[in-house]
Amino acid sequence: MKSPHTFVAGLTVSLTLVACGESQAGNSATSNAGAAGAAGATAAGGATAAGGATAAGGATAAGGATAAGGATAAGGARAAGGAAGAGGVVGAGGAVGAEAGAGGARPKPIPVVADCTGLNGVDKFENITPPGVIVDDAHLGVLNVVADQVNSGTVFVGTDKGGIFRSDDCGSTWEKANTGTGSDVVDSGSIWFLLISPDEANTIYWASLYGTDPGMFKSTNGGKDSVALFPKGSLIETTVEYNFFQWASINPENSQQFVASFHADCKGPAGPMCLAETSNGGQDWRVFKGPTPAWEEAAGPVVLSKTNWLFTTFQHGVYITTDSGASWRKPASTDKASGKNSGLYRDAAGTYYIPTAWGIHTTTDGDTWTQIPNSPNVDGIIGDGTRLFSGQRSGDMKFYTAPEVVADGQTRTFTELPKDGVSGGPVALAYDANHHLLYSANLAGGLYRMVTK
């Protein structure tokens, strides 16, 4: 079994990316390197799922909620190839370009800040794995973590065949979130994709890798009840082979708009590789051609503003559109800006950071990408406004930090963070700006939090 990747970017947000492995374009074989796991975020050496038959389509109850009993198989077993994954979320500071704030931008609510006590000192990791989550070599453990930006202190984690857990006190205590409609689907697979709305409390989106339904789901009550966004007979279910969702990115200025990619090719005029966009929180979709010849492992969209998007790939660089996907271009400087997990972080000054197999790259416009000299080969990156934080989910499994802002002429230096008592490395990172807390989901290593300042 192999592992996922997930990462968060931005604001007070966390981003999650998971990919089952690094593969060549289309359906090519994935690498065998990488940590144990199966779904995930584009990491080097990611994993393919063992066995691999995936359900597709999936019976849905009236109103779109997933019915008990799971999915019906569509077209037989899924070929080897692994879990869907990739894409990224942009955070901190919102969208770039002249359109930032355009197209239905919603006013940011004032966060309700919980009283989180008993936190450790700065740069001291603390294990906060929810009780009941199985963390051993036979399970993926904790695959994802996201921090609620409206109810600051509320945290959600996705697990391997254990569902979604919720904490309202920064991870000190936990409860099972999925207890209502669709809970059987949540528990049936690995929650390799988990995304939280930046301005709607308790609204989360998730997908269950190799569970009974490989589509995308939404909950508006903190994960208790979920409805299928690609129900049987819908545009996406009838267009995308196996109804196999891969990744989605939300507009940081308009939480009703997001773009999705898929872990399979598409039929019809939008095929063979398509993306989908919604402007009303997943109620309605439009499907359109993507920039690559076929679907790619660990590739996905990053929405910067209403019409300005990136499409990041693991091996083939970054594509850009400024017209909502009507046309795409690929600047030459992006060849080595291929995302390890396709997760971008945006700092307050408008600089974007992407982790790659060639170190960390930055851009301010999406066209010109520059490698940070002597930056580490990491799987995800996030910041707190003062420092950057990054880590490796496999290999040495180290955590690094560096100044987020450096003066002209100065060199940004990455230093290793102490890992006392920490098992594994991050497959997902999240940040709570009000409590200055970094969260790290470390697969079978568990879940950790650390005060950053």
C-alpha cells in the first residue's frame, strides 16, 4: 500500500492534497517509492492502492444523499493506477490579479475564536491523534487535517476507514463527525480529500478513496450529514469514467465557486481530459476541456480568482488560464515547478510557493517561477505570516522552517525543526492564525499540533 499527500495553503486555512502516486501522464504506472498509504496528494514516490477495484457511480438517495448500501460497480474493476489526488488550495491573502474580489465575493465573517488552553510552547510538537483512529503499519491513519476559519479552534481530520473526526478546542478533545446521512460512505474508504469553506462555518467537502462511491460530497453541518455532488444520472456521473473525482480548488474570494479535476478520462466533447466548474457550491456544473491530453496522476486546479486559474501537474509543469479554461498556456519557466503535492501557499505580499522535486519554487504572476536557492525537497508548504513551514512525508521525514520575508540581497535559510516524539512526516498541513497553531497529519504517525509564535 502506498500513501497520500495533502497540503494546505493560505490564510487561516489548511489545504489538503492526496495522490496515489507519481505516475506518467494518463494511466501510466505509479512509482513504488513512498510511504504506506493509498490516496493522495502528489508526493514523490506516492502509492498505488492495493487491489484496486473501485466503485463507480454509487447509489444515491433522493435529494442526492448517498444511500446505504453503497455504489454500484461501473464497468468493472478499476485498473491498477492508484488513488486520485492532487491539485491545491491557495490561501492567505486571497486572489491575485485585477479580478480579486470580483464575481460574487462574499464578505469575510468575523471569526469566533475558541478558548484553547493547555498548548505547548513554541516549536514543540504535541501528539493529538483522535482516540479510536487506528495508526499502525496496516492502516493509513490520519490522511487530512483542515482548520475552520470561521469557528477558529474547530479542526476536522480525515482518516483511513474511520471517517471524519471533529474538535472544537484545537485538538484537545475529539468526537466522530459523520453520524448521519452518508456516514456509511465516509467510513468505507480513505478520506484523501478534505476541503473546508473559507467563509461558511461547518461546510466541508470530502471524497473517500476506494470506498463505495468515488465521487465528491458536501456537508453543511460539520460532517454529520453528507450529500453527493455527482449523483447517479448527473452531468459529471455520465461524463467522467467511473465517476472518479480527483481534486478541487475553491475561489478564496467566493466560496461558491470551485473547479474540480478527475482521476479518469471523460466522454463526449469535453474529453478525453476534462475539468468541471460550479458557481453555486456544487448544485450545478459545467464540464470543459482541460490543458493536458489525458488525465494525470496528482494533477489538479488552483483557483486564484474568478477567471484566473492554474493547473498543476506532478511532472509536466504548471498551466495557466485567464479566461476560465477557454484557453491555456504553459510558460517554459514552469517545467521544474511541478508540484510534489500541487499545494500552493500565498503570503501576504502576493508571492506563491510550490513544493517540488527540485526544491521550493516561487512566483508572483504564475508565468515566471524561480527556485529558492538551497531550499529542501519537500511535500508541502504553509506559513504563519512570519515563517514558512514545510515537511517531508517520506524519506528523512524532516520538518523545516524559514523566514517568510527576507530583505533584498539576503538569503532565505531553511533550518530543521526539532521532531521530539513525532512519528512520520506530514501528508497534510493546516494553520489556525488566531491560535498560531500548525497542524500536521502524519498518516500512521498520527496527528500533531505546534504553536508557531
